[in-house]
Amino acid sequence: MSKSTSTIASSIVTSDHSNRARTFFAGLFGTIALSLILFCIIIVWLNRTLTDTNTYVSTVAPLVTKPDIQNFIAAKASETLLKNAPGPDAAAALLTPAQLTGETPQQLQADVAKIVNDSVLQIVSSPQFHTVWQNTNTSAHAQLVSQLNSNSSELSLDLSPLVQDVVAELKTTQLAPISDKIDLPADAGKINLKGGSIAKVHQYYKLFQAATLIIVGATVLSIVLCVILSVQHWRTIRRILVGTGIISLVLAIALQAPSIIKPAGADAATQKAALAFASALFHNLQQFLLIFGIACIVLAISSKIYSKMRQKA
């Protein structure tokens, strides 16, 4: 074998080994990238949904129109009103003489509870309450995010306008006779965190923000390294697009069944409210995943067709 032939053979072997090494590491980073893409999509969506006020409000505002959510709010509000309503006087003021005759205290309590729940449900179902719900969520969320970003020593969530609206509207319902006698606590609807719990919330918030940046950066880096190390760059890009599309579509299909979310030990009304909340919360993510997944696969197929047409030309 001549020296030139030996040199060519040695170059081929070296090139082959180099291509194998590049293919191995490209496949490794490609696997890592596809795994991270799933987490990246979820954590970016969570970050935007939970920390951007406009996105958060657009997600939770329609919830108040859902019957399951209305029933849940009415049930919880009714419990609070019954605890603060004048017990003996409530039955006499709300029930007719015929209803009062021959009824046990337990039956009278059940009759009053039904009137309270129906009255609150009437208020919660009104367009006025829907407006107050949206405005209150907007102001409360903006205030909370501002406190988190400024590392405030006090965290509060003020939902009192909702309580005040319900109390004010009681005069337009069957509860009008006792509406002035219901004495709610001054801090009703206000949630304040104190002590060590505030430090933990700030810590988790910072970790969540940092994790978002790290996962996004790691995902982008893995994709770039996969493409650079691969022998055929465009084929690798198409494979990543197909893989990303399949992952997105599978996750979108998985989110189609929020019925798996059932709070342990919760009553039927709470479970239905949780399912309605989950459906609304994941709706935007599901739509994005469907569109994104289909777009990735179509782009990969289009790129393949274009590549073949160029080769024929």
C-alpha cells in the first residue's frame, strides 16, 4: 500500500470515528433537549399565568360564570353568613308562619340555610358580581406580585370587595329582613401572611423564577449543541421539530382529562369546583400545545419536502 493510499485510509477512519463521536453526543444532547422542552413549556406557561396579572385575570375571570364555581362560592359564603346571622331571629324573619309550625330546630335551620344559599347564589350569578370578581382579582393579584417582587416583609391578598358586594346585595334578595343584622368581621376577605411563612413564600418565588431561567437556558443550549455536533444539521433540526411536536400533542391530549384531579376528602361541590378550575386553568396551555405541536410537525415535513425538491432540481 502506497503512502498516499495509507494516508487516505487513515483519514477516512479518523473521519468515521469523528462522525460517530459527533453522532453520539448529538443524540445525547438531543435526548436531553427533548426532555427539557416538556418542562420548559410547562414552567414558562406557569410563570406567565401565575405572575403576569393580565394573563392570570384572563384565566380566572371567566371562572365565575361556571355553575360549579358559582355553587362553590355560594356554599362557602353561605356558611360564613349563617355563622354571623342572628340564629333565632333568622327563622322568624325569613320563614312564613306555616313553615314555622311544627318544625324542629334542625328543620328550621335547614330551611334558613337553603334561603341563604339561594340568595347568595342569585348574587354570585349576577353580572355585577362578575365585574367585581374581575376587578378584585386584578387588584389583588397586582398587589401580591408587587409585594413578591419587592421582597416585602408583609404579604396580603385583599378579596374584601367581593365580601362587601355580597353583603350590599343581600338587600335585594330574600335575606333583606336580616341583612342589617349580619355582622361580619372587619377583616373578612383579607388574607395576611405573617412570620416565617412570608420568608418561605419569598424563597419559593425566587426559586421558581430562577428555575424558569435555568430550564429555558438549558433547553436552548441543549438544542444548539445537538445541532452543532450533528453531522447533518437540517436532518437533526427536523428530528427535533418532530419530537417536540409529538411531545406537545401527547401533553395536550393528557390535559384533555382533568377529571383525574380530585381533592382527597373534599365534598362533591369542592371536587366539581376543582375540576372546573383545572379545566379553565389548563385550557390556554392545551390550545397552545395543540397549535405548537402541529406547527412543529408541519414545519418539519415542509422542510423535508423542500429539501427533496432542491435535490431534484
